[in-house]
Amino acid sequence: MLLPHTDARPGPGRSARAPLALRLARSAAHRPRPAAELAAWLAQRQRANPFEVAEVPFAELTGWRFAPDSGDLVHETGRFFSVEGLHVRTDRGPVAEWWQPIIHQPDRAILGILAREIDGVLHFLMQAKMEPGNVNGVQFSPTVQSTPSNYQRTHRGARSRYVEYFLEPGRGRVLVDVLQSEQGSWFRGKRNRNIVVEVADEVEPHEDFVWLTLGQIHDLLHRPNLVNMDARTVLSCLPGHALAPDPGAGTIGAAVARSSLTEDGAWQPLLGVRNWLTANKAGPTLATRRVPMREVRDWQRTDDEIRHRSGRFFRIVGRRVRASNREVAQWCQPLLAPCGTGLVAFVVRRIDGVLHVLAHADLRPGYRDTVELGPTVQCTPDNFAGPARSGRPEYLDLVLSDEVRAHYDVLQSEEGGRFHHAVTRHLVVEVGPDFPTATPPDYTWLTLRQLTAMAAFSYQVNIEARSLLLCLRALR
Amino acid sequence: MLLPHTDARPGPGRSARAPLALRLARSAAHRPRPAAELAAWLAQRQRANPFEVAEVPFAELTGWRFAPDSGDLVHETGRFFSVEGLHVRTDRGPVAEWWQPIIHQPDRAILGILAREIDGVLHFLMQAKMEPGNVNGVQFSPTVQSTPSNYQRTHRGARSRYVEYFLEPGRGRVLVDVLQSEQGSWFRGKRNRNIVVEVADEVEPHEDFVWLTLGQIHDLLHRPNLVNMDARTVLSCLPGHALAPDPGAGTIGAAVARSSLTEDGAWQPLLGVRNWLTANKAGPTLATRRVPMREVRDWQRTDDEIRHRSGRFFRIVGRRVRASNREVAQWCQPLLAPCGTGLVAFVVRRIDGVLHVLAHADLRPGYRDTVELGPTVQCTPDNFAGPARSGRPEYLDLVLSDEVRAHYDVLQSEEGGRFHHAVTRHLVVEVGPDFPTATPPDYTWLTLRQLTAMAAFSYQVNIEARSLLLCLRALR
């Protein structure tokens, strides 16, 4: 997969092009076609590529079985992924010990987006891709979204289109290449390669792919469930970009631009943010131990699902898929179905005129590094319904209250290749100047420039905060 | 441990002081006392604080036992660390599968150094610290080198001196704060907090502590086994620093300075380095599984040691320690004793006049992120003695040959709190302009500025490469 370096220096690293941040900002300001037209194109691709997803009991989940010794749900090839048990102990949070199923997928997926200048403006090649867990079938997805099990054709299907651009060095100029975590309560140690490669030459077109500017993608983010999670995480890793805002503009978009550009107006230096995150990574004790599924307490397996006895958290279910435009035409797989709609929210506040987000040090058993920077609130509100207020996440009541001004409130999907109808309400709410800047020790304030800098390296910013970062950039 | 933020902004982040890089460079250029005098002070501290380390069989290793079910070597409190088994499979390197003992230490140690301006020059507070595994007893160590088991006084001893500066926010200005890995073949998932805090006020003096400039520490690095591994890793994480070299100077020190400062003369952009490392992190398959020690194949346990049947790799041995100036006066502990002297070497080459190091993508089972950037060569040469050349590490013969010019060749110690007489030869060798810049895919060239930038984030640069980075900065 890795070819030897040639003696030539890699990539056109020193061209006379404008700085990347400026080219990205121009792409964000360019909207050649309205979102409605793009959504119509997506719907048209969905009609052109019919598919069918059917509920099946585990006994009919072809290719999958419960391992007789462990009770883990595994594929007969040993590849793809498995559902295993995890035992967790921690000294942080309201629950000190629990057992849970968790998805183990040692494969590193490539989440790759091709970029190219068209008429002088950067465009990104987005795929109309069906995933069996999507609430709406097809969403705008990265150019390539594929694991080695796929692109090495473990399933004996077709090779993922365009994957060679990301596997073979020298095919283009790398704009982003970083391993990032995924949902730390659902995946154990999962990491994906988030990569953007810019090519100079034309790319062979295909009817399920479309070149979009950042501005068009931002527009699509104002509609529910159109830009999939994989696309959102890749694009969130792009370097910071914004055109200098009109100093008089009072819009939230201008505040976002200022917060993305400023180095001087930050509440604390970047080293202060890093100090805060390292202290929170080093502080808590988190001991996780892989256990056989049959030893996972409080969870039950029926013919159709694995579920917690309380009915909360999530279920593991089986699905059979028939599709007309995928590498293989038919397959079965388990999906993780969350119970209830998730909520992720950034509280934002202007401090000395500069927009700051309130970040939380988020501990999850599946993180490789214990704690990552997460949104102010990240939970399933249904779990905290009812009169009992104890254990209610900090700031949950605030973000749902009338005391805040919502700038963004859109449902977005988690990845439909592993998650069934997993929808998360994305909220950005602003608090006023009377809101205290003092926080509990596991929260802190940072600018969008700082959040972007942190997201450039692995295991610093969680997938939910990265997703919200992209939504923030979409504000006008 | 974490106190709430106050409403005041953390730290004096916006002072009118000179930039940190310049202050560090001035500290590196300042040598108020010669190395011989500092070495004499260290020897004097050793005489003042007598200690005794005795070999003991496992049966007499008070406080430690082999767990009856697993055979793991554990402390009776369950704290400190344990020696467990690991099963490893990988598709990279000459060996596809093996079992080994490995140290598991979930504790995050604090490796903390206090900094302070004295007469306008940054000094660092170094401790004359004994560790039972040190070949020479006492070495220059960080101000604080302590695990929660220590500073929370699990052993019921005294609290580590100065630890409050690193646990309590607002005690100073944070210059470095990053979690870094340790030896990936000996530790499983270990991470330490590398932290430097600058204080403005005087610090209570103590006879075992001394304030040194970077220049003095660099001088000490030219003598064997005086600056311990923990001090080397913390100092290697400092931001890049160098005074602009005399353009005419032909010294290696001037080449190091230029390579530390330059942004334009790099063989590839930083994104190219990151692309290379991410590709190498994402490429190999590495599956590790914790197993009970009793299932570890090819290793034998006697009354006195755990060893590989080949006599290679390392042994686990027991030691009883009596010390006069430690938190507890007497204790027993296991140590990992490597078989043979290690070798770590950076090949350096001037490309278009700018010094580059040749880095290797180093895969180890204990890394949290599979692969980190390592030195050109990292091995125990004794393991490759004899006529059989197959499996010999790339570039090993080169760095030991007459074809290269050695700029640095000094024995340095691994951490004596876990490792017994673990000594590693540190080499920096230069190759000429005829040496090809083409490399195998798991090697690449980068400047010292780029290496420093990579080392600023977790799990990018391994401990051996960080140690060599500091030695490179010590060249004149």
C-alpha cells in the first residue's frame, strides 16, 4: 500500500498558490447552486439506486454468529467488526462501574475527500451514499468511506471508487491527514484516517458524485440529515478559514469569522487550553477491560436484539440490505440502535467581543486517550426525563431553556454504516455577558481558532465537537 | 486535584516578556558553571544520601506476589504497576506473532520541571535523584517525578516535594503540558504528563535540588548517564529554540540551529511529514491482547527472574532498596533488566544546506497509537550479532560504519525506577551529499523544527527520538 518515496520531493508543497486558509475561505463564500437543488439531486440519486433494508433476527443474519465461547457477535471471516463486552471502572462521573457491549473494529477506515480547483475555487467531491442505518437512505458522504476490509475486497465486491488517490503517494497535495476517534461510548479504540487530497487534474466523473464548494456544504448543514457524520468530521479537520468580517457586522457569522481568525482576543493562550485538557486527561482513573459478551451484566439477548434491562442506552439489531450501487449487492450486518435522540450543544459567549465556545472534558471508555475535548452538553435527554434531577448533566437545562439564544438547531445523523437511525440534535446557543466565565474544572472557554488548532491532532477533540465545529463555521 | 477556574484568566499569558523561544535560546547559550562542577555536586549528593540496592529472589520481594490465577506479578495493594502477559500479532516486521511480559502501569506519572528566571535567564530546577535501577545511583532528574501512588501517598511515605506546583492551577505559567508515551516494548499504553511550569517567585530551596540553565544541561548531556530519561523527555517537549547562527559557521551546532529555525528549507512541508506518519500509523495491522503471565510462551520463571528461553530481550528481576532521602526509607520492587546495551541513532544529512534527520515509523505493541516517529535505528545490536544478516535492522550497519561522521556518541540511561542498568548508546551520525534522499516507505526526512513541532503533541514522537532530539540541541 505504501510505495517508496522517490527522490523527488513529495507533493507540490511550495507552489505560488494563495494560502490554503484563504482558498478555503473563498470556497466557503461561493455558492454556485442553492441547497434545494442539491437536495433534489440527492433525492434523484436515491431513486436511481433503489435499496431495501429489512429487519432480521440474529438467526438469519447471514455471515454473522455468536462465538460459542464468548458470546461475542462476530463475522465468520473474523473481519469487519464485532460486538464484544467491556467492563468499565472510573472515579469520574455519577456511575463508578458498568458493563456494556461495544463495537470493536480494528480496521482503520479511510474517510477521504478529493479537492480540486474548479474555475479558481476549491471544490470537494461528495458522494451520494446509502447506508443501511440512515434515517433517510442516502446522504452526502466523503469521496471514499471505506475500510481495508472493503478496499482490499474481503467481501469480494468491487474496489471502492477513487480509493487509489488516498493510498498511493504523489497523487495530489495532502491538505489534511489525521487519525481521529469516533463515538467513545459505542466504539472501542476506533480510529479513522481523515484525509483530504487536492488534485490538479480532472477526475473521472461518476453519476453518484458531485463537486461542491464549502459554501454549498455549509448551506446543506442547515437542513437535517443531509451531510453525513464522516463528511462532517473530515471537513472539520481543515485548517481554520474565514474572510475578515466586516467590522460593523453584528451577525453570528461575523462573530464566528472573528473567533476563527483572532490570535489576540482569546480568553487564555492555546497553552492554557492544552494545560486544561492534559490535566483532565491525566486526572481521572479509567480502567477498561474487554470481557466476553456472556459476562456483560444487565444486558439481555433475545432473538432480535441485545438490550439493556432498563430499555435505555442502545440496542444491537440485525439488518439485511439489498442495494444496487454498492460494492456488494446484498449483505447482512448488525447495527447499534441508540434509544432516543441525542443532543450535542455548544454554549457560546462573547468575551471582550470575541466568540468563545464552552468545552467539556469528555471521558468515554472507548477513547484511546481517556478524555477528549467535547461539546458543552452531550447526552440523550430522555435518559434524564422525570422529576429526579440528580445526575443531570451540567448545562443541560440551560441549553434547553429560554435564557439562551439558539443560532443553530438542526438534526444531524451519526454514521449509518454502524448506527441505526442515530440522530443527534446539534445546538449552538449563545449566553449573554452576565453569564459567568468561571466554570467547573472540567470545562473551559476557547476560541474557534483554538478549537481548530486542537482538532488538527489526534485524540484531542471528540467527533461530536468536531461536528459542531463544522456547523459553527456554517453560520452566516 | 483540579481546582475550579476562577473568573480571572488563567496564567500570565499576555506579559510583555520576550518570546519563549528567544528566552530558551538565551538559556541554552548561558553556562554559569562548568559541567565538571555540576557532576561533582551530583556525586556529593550521592555521598550525602547513601542507599543500598540488593538482589532478592521473588519470594523475598516484600509486598509483591504472583497472582494465583494469572501468574501476573502484582503489588498487594493493586497499585503501582504489574508485570502481565501480552500476545502480539502484526503484519509488519520480521516476526508475525509473539508473547511477552509487559509492564502495566495505569498511573499517569507527573514528570514536572519548575522553571524560573534568575538574573534574567531561564533556569530549570533539577533534582539529584536516586533510582534503584540506575547504573550510577543518582542522576539529574525532573523537579518532580512521581505517580499518583506516590503523591497521594499510597505507600504512606512523604509527599513528593514541589508537586503542588503541577497539581494546582495558577501556580505559574505553563510552558509545556503534554502526555507522552514511554518505551513501547516494555510498557503497555503508558503515558506520562510532561510538564514545565514557570514561576515568578522564589521557590523554597532544598539541598538535593539545583537550578540549571539549558546550556548547563546540554553540557551534562555530553557525559554518560548524568541526565535521566525523564528529564530528557520533558526538556525535549519545549518549543524550538535557537539563536540565529553565524551564517559562516560550519559547526554542527550552527547546522542544528539553522534546522531548528528554518521554515523554508525543509525537504517537505510539515503536512508531508504528518501524511507520512499517518499513513504509517494507519497501514500496519497490530493486534495486542492482554494474557495471563502463565500463558506467555517461550518465557520461563525461576526463583530469581523471568527470562526468555533464548536469553535475549530482557529479564524481570527483584530488588530491595534502602534509601535515606526518599518518600519511604525501604521498599522492594521488580525491575525490567534489558539484555545488552541498546542503540538509538539518528542519521542526519544536509539537504540544500539544511540539516535533516532520517526518521523511522516505529511500531511497538505498547503504543496507544500503534506507530510513532522513532530514530533511524533503534535496537539492541547484540541481538543481531553473528554471521546471519537477515532481519538486521535497516541502517544499523551504516550507523556503525566508517562511512559516517559521528557528532554525538554518548551512553544515556533509561528510567531507573523501572529498568535495571538499562543503558542506551545515543548516536548522531552524518552522511554526505551522495547519500540518497530516497528511502523505504517507513522512513522520511524532516528538519529539527518539524521534529519539535511533532513532539508537541501526544503519541507522535517516541521517547527515544525525543531523547535524541535533546542531544541534537546539545551539539555545539
